[in-house]
Amino acid sequence: MPVTLEQSARARLITAEGQGPERSVTVTLRYRSADPLALQLAFPAEVTLDGVEVTWAFARTLLGDGLRVPTGTGDVHVWPCGRARTVVELHAPQGMAVLQFDTSALRRFLLRTYALVPAGNEDVEAVVDRALAALFGPDAER
């Protein structure tokens, strides 16, 4: 049976110039055992440009690596900022946002995900099957 982990985390949100002031936000960190390679950051409607909750999904390993060294390509970058902070930078057509988290909160969440689905125990074949079914219908064959 799939399990979903959620944890609230406070972050300092720094938006691109002209998109609003720097502010403190509560983001929901989410991990679903049914999608074991990814995790999600959900932003409440009151801090988004369109006034609706926005969820970003990216590789669980990206967060783990980014706690130690700068990492990421494309739309999501993560890097340590001193010993106590971690930065997550998100790029979208509408702009860019930079979030600064307490590293301990991210590490605690990540450890909970690995307790649920240890690294190397992700059922990648099932994830691919579900993705193919979502794209081509439940009768799609590999």
C-alpha cells in the first residue's frame, strides 16, 4: 500500500526582482512511496503568482546531493549555504525563486523518506509502468 510522507518546513523565499519582497513561507515537503525517485515541494496559494497551490517535483537524490555540494541542472538547483542552511533555486517561465531552508529540516525529511524506501530499493520498473500507462493508457505494452 502506497504511503505519503508530509512535513512542513519554513523557508525564506527570495523572488526575482520585481516579483515581490523577500518573505518567510511554510512549504510542504512531500514524498510518495508510489513515486519513490521523486519528492515534492508544495507552495501555498498565498505565495504564488496565480494564487493557487504550486507543486514542484524533482529527484530525491538531487536534494540529498545538494545538502553536501552544489548540484542540479535545468529548473532545480540545490546547494549548501554554510553549515546550517540549504538553498533551493527554482526556474520557471514566470520567473525564478530562491528558497533558503534550515538544513536540519531538509535532512530530517530526507531521512524519513529513506526509512520508508531505502536508496537502491526503489521499484523503478513499477514507476516506468505507471508512467507509460498514464501516457498511453492502461493497456500500453512495454
